[in-house]
Amino acid sequence: MTTGERVDQLVRDADPGGLGVMGDFGGVKQALLVEIMSESSSGRLVGVSRRFRMSRYAGLVAAAAVLVAVVPASMVLRGQSEGGGVSPVVSAGAGVVFSPLAMAAAERNPRLLIDRAGWTVAALYGFAEEQGMVRFRRGGRELEMNWYPAYAYSDRYSGQRVDGPAKSVQVDGWPADVFQGLNGDFTVLLRPRDNVVVEMKTSGKWSQKDLDRVLADVVRVDARTWLAVLPAEMVMPVRERAAKVLADVPLPPGFDVDALEDVAVSDSYSFGVGVTSRVGCGWVAEWQRARASGDEAAARRAAEALRSSHGWRVLREMNKVGDWPEVYWEYADEIAAGTLPAEYSQNWDCV
């Protein structure tokens, strides 16, 4: 099986309901691969089949990086809660500085948080204008919040595979419907508001009572508060964060670290995918340029740089939890050997 066939098979496997939504989203396939290859109960491939949520409608438009200073003393919104500790939702003070682009992106997304101690942000990607995901975790339970453009609502609603009728609820004043799937997991579909629809999905052991309790703790906050709650790594200045990832990675000519701002506000796996994709695209462009101009030395350097990806620390660490590195290495080896797969540009999201 070729690398491209393998990628396509992974994508098809993530569409268990046969919804047929995988054919026309172009470069956004890379973002799905992040999800397919990031987490799994087996420690290798992600199990997204029960939480599949890619829409045919919107491409991912990521936001810029966040510049963070020292966070001052926080104002707790709810205070003490079950299990001890305090609410994770804080109100950021004057000591935190966020970039205008990050603030603008946060203004566009739903900015829903679980205002209860113990819930933390475990994953984030597609910090986007139209589509994205944030996953909250507490113990063995997860609640994933996906947002889509409002016009996706009817498809999200009709796509429910449910056991019983929907239940009407309110999420911080936002009308919603709760569905329980045939596998026991819950889906909470919020009705369109401000040109966005939110779909929440549970995983782990949840009862209806558990869900009702958590939904009562979901609050919509302002952009500054939403950004301030994210783990420090996810809002690290892009140059600082990129320096750690790129420490042993050879960079192609003209590589612009500042251009990584549009993938900076994300979890570590998603950031690793974004960074290594950009590096790979840059080396392929250099390899093509060198071959076209007869610059054999430059072509060899580009090929060696791609081959060296097997030793990059970022990919070796990512390979412990997902298969993005395996796919990356297959493409890198093919290109370094002189074969340019037709689908590499789409799967690496090269411009």
C-alpha cells in the first residue's frame, strides 16, 4: 500500500457512518490526520470513529500566536467545587498581553469553558474562524467541543445515530439538544448563534446525571478569559515554542519561523504536525528548485535533510503516541529517493 493509499484509508476509517464527507476539503485533510494520529487507547492510532466530526463545508483558518506575560493573581468565578481546588476559569488581568490576531480569533469562536475544578484543556486544534476543536478532560472523562459554521447545523443534526428522542437543554442560556448514541456516548448540539454551531461529545463513563451536572457548569466567557485558561504551552510565544521543536531540525532556505504563528495556538501534537509540515514543504520546494536548475549539490542537501527527519526529536516523541511521523517519513524517504508523490502537497498542506 502506498503512502497516499494509507492516508486515504485512515481517512475512510474515520468515517464509520459512511457520511461521505471526506472528498472535497482539500488541504484540511492534514488537520484530520492530527486527530486520526494523535491519541488512542492502544497508544498508536487515534479512535476517532466514534467522534468523527469533519465537515465538508469549512476549511481551517488558524489564528496567530499569543504573547504571554506573567499571569497575575486570578479572580475565581465559581470558587471551591467538588473534589477540592478552584475553578479553572479565570479572569485575566492587565499582566497578560495577547496579540490582536489571537484576540480576534478568540472573539470568533464560541469560547465555552467548563467552570469546575479538575477540568483541563487536553487538546486544541483549528483555533479557527469557522471550524475547530477543544477537548476537556477530568479523570477518565472527556468532553470535546467542536465548532462549525452555522450552516452545518442541519447536517450535524440529521447525522445523529441515536437511541431515543432528543432532550432539550440550555447551556449557559444557549438552546441545545442532547442525543444519546447507540454506544452510550452523548452528543450535545447547540443551536446556531452568532454564525456558529457547537457540537459537544462525551467519551468515558458518563450518565445523564453526570452530563447534566457538567452542562450546568459550562459558561461562555470573553476572549481574554478563554485565552488565559489555555495551558501555558498552547499560548507560548511562537519563536520560543518553535525553538524547542526545531532544535535539531535542519531548516530549508528562507524558512520563516514567524510564519508559524498560524499554527501556534494548539496542543503540542498539532503544533508538531504544523511545524514539520512547513519544514517538509520547504525542503521539497528547494529540492524541486535545485533539480530544475541542475544544482546537484543543493538537491543532495535537500534529500539528506528529508532523510534526517527519522532522527528529529519532535517526530520521535510524536511517534510514541501517533502515526503522523510514520506517514511523514514515508513521504520524506520517497522524495529523497527521487520520487515526488502526487498527494504529498495536499497531505502536508503545502501552499
